[in-house]
Amino acid sequence: MPPPPADSTVSRLFLGPALRAQPDRRLVSLVRDGYENAFEEIVRRYGKPLVRYAGAIVPSHRAEDVTQDAFSKALLALRGTDKEIELRPWLYRIVRNTALNDLRDQPPAP
């Protein structure tokens, strides 16, 4: 069965609350099947804690950008493999690596 259209009012009303009850493993499976709403739920579930975590590594004004970049990498990785993952630690590892890369790539302060 193909995923529901992303802009469908029905999919927004019924999938949002239903997705909130899904375990991480199921959300990963839905993302891999093309359900964008499932990735939106992952971002809703982990976004704030990951921004705080990134803020402990990079300057706070960069934390949101680092986290957004990490989520982009995570989405591409999820769609690119069917390897089983533990979502929470996997996301934290991506944020950590992205934050460390951001620190490395920043020009040194004068």
C-alpha cells in the first residue's frame, strides 16, 4: 500500500496521534517505507533533547543548525539501508559526530 499523501488532511489528523504511540523501531520501518510523517514524529520526539546535547558540544547558537544537519543525515541514512538500528543512541551518535565536525570546520577565533 503506498504512503498517504503528505498534504492530506486525513493523514495529518489520523497518522499524527497514531504515530505518537508507535515504538522507535516501527517509526524507522515507516520512514523506510516512505512515510514522511513518521520522520516528523522522530524529529518531534528527539529534536529538543538533541539540540540540548549538541549545545553541550558546540556554541549554543550553532546547536540547532547542527541538529538539523544531523537529522538530514539520519533521514538519508535511514532511506539508504535496511540495517537494524537502535534509534535513540544512533541519533545521538550522529549529532555528536556532526557537532565535532562543525567544531573542526569552524575557523579559529582570532
